[in-house]
Amino acid sequence: MARVLMKGNEAIGEAAIRAGCRFFFGYPITPQSEVPEYLAKRFPEVDGHFIQAESEVAASNMIYGAACSGTRVLTTSSSPGISLMSEAISYCAGTEVPVVFVNIVRAGPGLGGILPSQGDYWQATRGMGHGDFRILVLAPNCVQEAADLIMLAFDLADKYTNPVMILGDGIIGQMMEPVEFGEMVDPETLPEKPWALTGAKGREPNILTSLFLDPNVLEALNQRLLAKYRQMEAVEKRWETYNISDNMDLAVYAWGTMSRIGKTAIDELKERGIEIGLFRPITLYPYPYEAAGEVASKAKKLISIELSTGQMIDDVRLAAPGREVNFFGRQGGIVPTPEDVRDEFLKLIES
Amino acid sequence: MIETIFSRPESLREVSTHYCPGCTHGITHRLIAEVLDELGLRERTVGVAPVGCAVLAYNYFNCDFAEAAHGRAPAMATGIKRCRPNLIVFTYQGDGDLASIGTAEIFHAANRGEKFTVIFVNNAIYGMTGGQMAPTTMPNQKATTCPFGRDVETAGYPVRVCEVLSKITTPSYIARVTAAVPKEIPRAKDALRKAFQYQAENRCFSLVEFVSTCPTNWGMNPLKACEWAVSDMMPYYPLGEFKTPDDPLPAGLNLIEGDE
């Protein structure tokens, strides 16, 4: 298929269709409303179904039900809406059903603003709901990668019977870029899910629950989940490096949109003979600590640049124990220019 | 040759329930199971259990089951039914689950006309958490969180779910029955049969409310509890059909013509 020019949010919707998803339950919230709008229009062409829920609480519990029926299903939202969905995300993790959530992050806390932010990093990677669980978190930095990661997210959700979240921001959602989609997956050809609720015809009933009153049974679930997370940590880490060399003046850590601003600043400084490399985690959980640490070992100084007051910096510190990790970030929806970032890099290198 | 004239419905499992003596959950479960059997629906039925006394309903019914978050059963049922419209989907919810924390979910499922069936058990109290005030608790009725009786000045009057939901324009089947009075049990079963039949015909959303008892948290013996349901609940929660899909749409609806 040829490349087409699309808005990030629309590409997310189209990629879900390509992945064999035919059901979307969602609630409008800026800056992700183009996803439900796109699917409301596009779904009838592929026998898909768009349902506008009464709230994010309902939307997320609808996709919990849909996932229990063994169907590929998507919802998208933005920060305040994702907080409301955290209930269902915890239940999906406890019940072990595959669902894909997209968070087009906006600035907070509270109602905050509608401009881009990376302030939900902790929520996505550390505290996506009550209880002892993890979700896979994938962070694109361009429209093409958003489309690719959506398709991957459905496969990973099925593989691990676990929620997967795409963490983007208003820039990824709103910007237009060329995108080429993968092959259309026919939902009919997807592997059977023998655990799904399809009617107990000729078999014992399937029961999907996250309630385990016997502490031994619940602990066994916790241990099974842990084994699953260890497996994710072993084989699902994804990252990108840029301009890495052995004697770098600085290693920059950035995810999503900030990585692109960082790269522009790096290119400019390279022309002046300053060697700066960039490490970008694509999976925020599992975080590629080893690869991030290796990059740190080649650099004199380290900095994490984020659209927050500093959240991923915790993971950079874990990746490079004992090293000082510097920080530069803007908040409130303000996105720094490459020049702002370049000046921060220079200040740090010269200090 | 001995003929079996009474047995456990196939839609119930051969297990004992955890329900308190005198509670009407057991009869309600059995009536649902009998109707599923009689309509031949068991093998394509999915139940959605609530949070509340019936949280373990999936251990008692012999069909596929999901366990929802508190109040969210109608949202979960929406997801299941929309994805697999050939399934028969029902939720089983108490008054705290449906009429308090899940008010938005039940209202909008009814308003969208979701083609599933809701069994609503109203016993005017929170049972599982130990007798707290419910949205359906009667005025001056004592509960652990209204130890001096429900004060309507601060807690409002009890919520009448059938009366509220039957005012929604979208066609539906809404009925209130009871299993606390023996002669009413056949009528309760008739309402359940209609509710599931309408769903099987893909006609409408259906809800059957059971005026129920909670001897344990009401502090009464089972017989007294049944009497109290009649004397103190039913005048305010009258039995009957509140809405059927054959009811005419209200006047004044200007249906906008489509583009094509």
C-alpha cells in the first residue's frame, strides 16, 4: 500500500482496523477525539462498530466486556479520561484479558490543559490502577510508528492476555505525516481464544473474574502475572539509539515527541564538533535498562529531557546507578524549541 | 418406571449457595435458570455478576459468566452483546450496584436500548458489606450508616428504578415482581420469560426488578422479612409491568429524515 498523509489520531484508528479490530467504545476528550470521529465514519465500510459510551468509566468497562468475549477491541482517551479508566484496566489485568488503550496525554494535573505533555509517564508505567500489576506501554514518536505500534499492541495484548497502552501526546495525535499501513488482518483468521465467553455449548462454562477470595489462589495469580512480566522484560524491550559513539560529551534520554526535538539539537551541535547521543525507549514498560545503561557508560554526562517535571528520569537513574542524571523539561503544555534544548545541552557540557 | 417431575434446572450447577437462610436470591436464581432452560438458551447465555451479595453468582449458574466491577455490569454486558449479538446476555445486580454506583451505566444502557436483560434485586439495603443504607432504603428504615433511620431531608427519598427507567423514550420492557410472596412467583417467572424472549427476538432492553428480602441485615426472621417486604416496600415499590416494547412512542417526536 502507498504512503498517505494522515493525522496521527486518524492513523491510529486506521491501524486498529488493519490489526483486525472491529469494535471501538469511547468517549470524546481533547486531544484524541479524531480517533472516535474517524472510526465512526470509517467502521461501517469494514463492518465495524463504533459505540459512544456515556463516560470513560463505561467505555473502559465496555471494552473489558468486549475483550472477555474474545474480540479485538480498542479505546482511546486523554489523561483525565485515562484516570477514569484505571478501574477497568486493573480488572482487565486481574482477569487476564487482552485490551488496547491509547492515551494521548495532555498537561495536568486535574483538568489541566489540552496541550501536549508527558506527565502520565508514572501513571502508565508505575500506577495504572489499584493492585499489583503491570501493563505493556509503547511510546511512538511519529505517525508511522504510532500506526506500527497499534498493530503490534493488538498482537502483544493477545500474546500476554494483558492490557497494552500506547502513550502518545497531543503532538503525535494532531500532526500530519506520511504513513504506510501494514497488511489488513482479517478478524476471522485470528487464533481462537478458548477462554472467551462465547456460550457454553458442548463445553464446561468459562468464567472470567478478578475475584479470588482464597489468598493462596490470589497469590498464585500474582505469581503467574509476575512470571508473565518477567517474560515481557526478557523479550519485549524495544528502543532506538541515535548518534551513539564511544566518547560522547552527553547522552540524552527522551521518549516520544521530546526525542525528535532532542535529535534536531544533536544534529546542530554535531556540526560544531560536539558529540551527543540519544537513547529513546519505545517500550516504557518494560524499560530497556541494560541498553540505556550501556549508552550511559559511553557518555561523560547524562540528561533526561521530558514534557514533565521529571518522571522518566527515575528509570534513567535505575539504568545508570551512581551516575548523576540531569534534567530539562517544560510543563503546562509548553513544548521547548530545539534551540532551547540545544542551549541546555551546551550549558551542561560547558559546566 | 418413575417419572421425574421436579429437578434442578440444567442452567443451575449442583452446588449449595452462600446466601443467608430466608434470602430470596436462591428463588430468583432458580427462576432465571428455569426460564433459560425452557427457552433453550443456556448454551448461548453469558451472565454478568455484580459486586454485592450475588458476586459469586457465576458459581451457581451453569453458563458462561463474567464478574464486573461494582455497578459496571451494564457496560460490560454492552461490550459482550455488541461483539457477539447472537449471545443471550444478562446482568444480575443489587440495589447498591445498580441504583447507586452504577446509575449512569444502567440509565444509558437502557437509553441506548441495549439488547440484554437486567435482573435487579432490590432489598433496600447493602447486604454483603453488612447492612449500610442503600439508595432504595425506605424512609426511617434503620441501617448501619443511618442508625436513626433514613432521613429523607438529607438522604432523599428511595430511588424507584422501574419508574425512572420506564420514562426513557427508547422502547424497553420494564417490570417489577417479587419472590417474597409465593403467589407472586409464577408472575415473576412470566416477567423473566418475557424479558428473555424480547432479547432473543432482538427487540429491546429488558429489566425485571425483584422486591427482595434481607432477613440478616433487616434483623428479622425470614417470615417477618417477607411480611415487611409486603407491608413496607410494596406500597412504594408496586408490582407490575411499567413499560413494554409495544407502547407507543411519545407525541412530539420529530424524527429527522436521513440524508439518503
